[in-house]
Amino acid sequence: MSMQPKGSGEIPAETVRVARAAFPKGSLAIRVRDELGPLFRDEEFVDLFPSRGRPAWSPGRLALVLVLQFVEGLTDRQAAEAVRARIDFKYALGLRLDDPGFDFSVLSEFRDRLVQADAGRRMLDGVLAAARDKGLLTGRGKARTDSTHVLSAARELCWLEMVAETLRSALNALAVAAPDWLSEVAEPDWFRHYATRAEDSRFPKAPAKREEVGRRIGTDGMRLLKAVTSPDAPAVLRAVPEVETLRRMWVQHFHLIEGEVRRRDPKDRPPGAMRLVTPYDTEARGSVKRDTMWDGYKVHLTETCGDDTPDLIMNVATTDATVSDFDLVPAVHAALAERRLLPDEHLVDTGYVTARHIVAARREHDVELTGPMMPGTGWQNRAGSAETFPVGAFSIDWDRQTVTCPGGKNSTRWAREPVRDKVEIRVQFSKTDCGSCQVKDSCTRGLRRKLTIQDRDIHEVLHQRRAEQETDAWKERYKMRAGVEGTISQAVNRCGLRRARYRGLAKTSLQHQLTGAAINLARIDAHFTGARRARTRTSHFAALRPADHTIGGAKQTTPK
């Protein structure tokens, strides 16, 4: 297909007449077109199509269909049917009433083009640009960010299912790539064991029998890998993606001991960031956050907050499940800076905040990163007594590179040592001074006190923030961050944010960009219609709770 830009043009008069008659109060799709105009232009997607070939359906209109599809939670078939049959969709797209639309497969093809060009962010950017033109988005002010887990589209597998399905997937791929070769190589039992999908209910229940089945699957996989890599095998077979997945999965779970295939000990397996969890989504990873365990991805949403305009999602970032929150802070700020949407204050939770990030955000972007700092890790911080001496109780003379303890003694060592991607300052005191100190038991359990501190700007920010976050003024200001939980809830309930529709990080990321754009359209429409924000739900029984009743040690107040 080729693309010749046509633009959305004017809405046909007959479409306008019928839409106004059918929707006298309007609809989301109609109001979006009236208030924001055409959100996407064909020229924005020229790079996705060849210059020659059969003309494609308008990509600008397809982009709007994708966003409206997520606004209403439609499948591809339902979205294509809406374009063909619904008057408000024809109005939003500027189509004639007799326009037949397109086959539903066009949406999948268009998403593939967006993924290949890494162009998924254009969906969110188009809505943000229209909101900026309408005065609904100005930049600066306040913003907030939070993340949530996303389940892979592939089903969760137990260990036996995972290795059996990996081998079955490789056999199916090889059966297409080299059927004659595989017919000669395949063992007779393979057709009985791997011709149908592996299910846990079909495996033995006894642990010893299950281990035996696992060794048999491991041995069969090793034989297949040996056959594929033999000089007699066609070289093209080594490039089959499913064969590479088989190799990685077998390295992860099996090894040879005296020529016998054995299952690896869990401590001998790759780290979580490299560990495959399913052969059908090789970019999904397993992770744990408190009591939640999942296989898949993680998504970070950043939105505006705190003014009279609707809270709009400004940035969406999707990672595999093992990436920690604080790793995303520089990337989020860089993306907001590129869009000219950096806030004055960025509200986040503990997982995003380090003293280094606070300093970097101020220095590089003039952004105040606000979130509760983790307490110190030493036992002096956890003792819960005012008579212990954490790092903050020591006085530091940065010019002389000397630290003075609460007992008035000076340090005897100050050394800068590289640790991973940063430099730490290691400080220690004299054994003699510590041994004769009257408050030694409140300071150290060793022969001498040792401290690890950061550079001056980072150290000062760290202790200043820990003191500041205990004040009522800081807590009152930080309350605004909680609203992002409602955004995640809206995205989960309205757009299915927590379950990947597609397989792979790139396609899942596109899903989340479309989710962000859809939520923004819904919020802009609610702003135009004056819809009130939903209140936090309270069950009928919870509403009867006495005002001074406590649950779990926290005082609960009766909702107003």
C-alpha cells in the first residue's frame, strides 16, 4: 500500500445534518471533532508507507479510530463496524454516510506499521497538541507519576508446561521451515509428547514422576538443538527465532553433568532481567512487588494535576517487569522536556525518589522531585530511640574532609571509592576513640564507627528531605500525589491497562500510548460537558463506621 495525503477535510453536510438529528445532545466522538478538530493529519504518517502501490485508507483517520477504539473498549471488528455503521464515528472522521469503511484487518496492519517505526507516541502527542491549542495544557505547574503491573498476553505456565511448550513451538516452526529434514530427525515419541499443547493437568502429580518428565523433555530438547547445529543441518534453521528461544530456555533450565541432562538449581539460573517466562512472549519477565507476583511488563503514567484544567496524561513509559521505578525518572523527565511539558514540581512515591534524582532534576530540568525518602538502613535508624546516632547526627566539614561524632571526636579516614555507577565517601573513626567513648553502645556495635556518605549536594538534600517530609506542610502538599491512583484505576477499568492485548514490549507499549490518548479524550470530553469527578467509593457498611474507630492502628473517619 502507498499513502497519498488527502487530509480529513470538511465534514459532509449530510453527515452533519443526520448526526445533529440523531445526537441532539452530542456524543464523545462528535464533541471531540467539534472542540479539537481533526486530531491527526495524513502527513504525519507519510514515513510509514511506501511512495508507490495501492492507495491506503487515510492513516490520520485510522489513528483516530485506534484512539476511539480504546475509549470505548472495542475489538478490531467492532471498531471497523463502528466506522461503517455509526453516525457519530463518521462525523468524527469526516466521512460520507455511504462510506463503507475498511476491513478490520487494516487496524492490525496499521498498528504493525506504527510498531515498526516506533511511532506509537504520535497517538498521545496528537491529543496533547490539540489540548495545548485549546488551552487545556500549558506545562509547568504540578505533575505526578506512578506505575502498575501489566500481565503478559501469553498464558501463565508452570515449569513443565514452559519447557514442553518451548520445545513444541520450536518443532512447529521447524516443521514449516524444513519439514523433510525434521521428519528424519524427529524421534517417534516426539509426536506423542509434543503434537498437542502441554497442560499441567496431563502431567503426573507425584514430584518424582514430574522430575522424570522434566528430564525427558530436557533430553529431547538437547537432541533437537544438537541436530539443528550439526554440520549436516541446513544453516537457515539456526536463524529460526523459535530455535533461539529453545536454546535460551534450555541454557536457563538445563545443563549436562557427565553426559546426562539435569535440571539446573534455582541459584544457578540467570537473573530475573534475563529469565524467560514463556516461549510465546520472550520479552515478558517475572517480577514481585510486595504481595503481587506477575509475568509481563510495567507501565508508568505521568499526568498533570492541581489546576482548573482536566488532568491529562503527558507521558506513558512501558518497561519489562524487572525495571525498578527509580530507573525511569531520568527518562520521564527527558520525555517531558522534549514535549516542553516539564512541571515545576513532580510528585512521586518512594520508589522513584533518591537524593541523586532530586539533585539531577533540579540541575538539569529545574524540576522539584517530591516524594518520601526511604529511612536510613543502619540499625541506628531503626532503633526507634532518640539516644542512637544515625548519620545525620554527625557534623561534616566538607572543606577539611573531616567528620565529627556526637562525642566530639574527629574521623581518622576519608576516602572516595567508586561503587557501580557512583562514588561513595567512606569515613571511619579511631578504635581508641570509639573504645573509650561513653555513648559507644548508642553509636556502633563494632570496634569503631564507620560511615558511608554521598557527595555534599546529595548528602545535604538527603537529610534535608528526610527532615522536611515529617512536617505537616510537606504532608499536606504531598497529598495531591494520591490522585494518580485514580488515573490507574480508570485506565484499568476503561481500557484494560493491566492486561496486555498483544505480545512483545513494542506492541504492549503501543497499547499503553493508545490508552493514554483515550483517557485524555475521555477527560477532555468530561471537561467540556461539565461532568463531575467520581468520588471514592465507600461500601454501605463502611459508611456506618464510627468516626473514632480504628482499623489496623490507623484512625478512620466517617466519609462525608
